[in-house]
Amino acid sequence: MSLWKEPGVDRLRRIFKVDSNRQLAIVFIVFSITGTLSIFVSRPLMALIGVSSEQLHPLLYWPLRIVMVTLCYQALLMIVATCFGQVTYFWRIEKRMLRRFGIRLK
């Protein structure tokens, strides 16, 4: 059966390469918590290094903020995945993301 003709949840399980609906739900929860946390954690980290939107031009501030959010996301993904017992699954995802940034891990 083609990927686009599969029913919704079955298609999502195949795309995310999970075995059950429970694991799919956990994956979604981990991604949502990590995304939200990375936004909240990056703001104080930016202040800690002395960068604020009042000090920098928006063309400099926002790319820096995006980089900070991305770095926070990478670290927090593994922390949150550990809390949900999904380290093996998310380590595979993490290595794939890092490869896109040009970082190769074994």
C-alpha cells in the first residue's frame, strides 16, 4: 500500500518508525515538551551571555536567538527523552539531525 493511501495513524507510525500508538503518542509528547522548553530556556541563556533585543539590531538578534534555540533543543531532546524512557529512539533521531548540521557521530 502506498504511504499516502494508508490510514492516518498507520501512516504516522510508519513515518516515525514506531511500533505502537503508545510509542507514537510518547514521541509527540517528547517533541512538544522539548520544543516548548527550548524556547523558554534559550531566553535566560541569551541574557546570561549578555545579548538582548534592546542591545542588538533585529537582523543580528534573531539569527542568534534561532541558533540558541536550536542548541537548547538538541540538548533538551535527550534529557526529555530520557525522562520518558525513549533514549534509544531519540538518539537515532538526534544523530540524524546532527548529520544535517555536518556533525558525524557513530
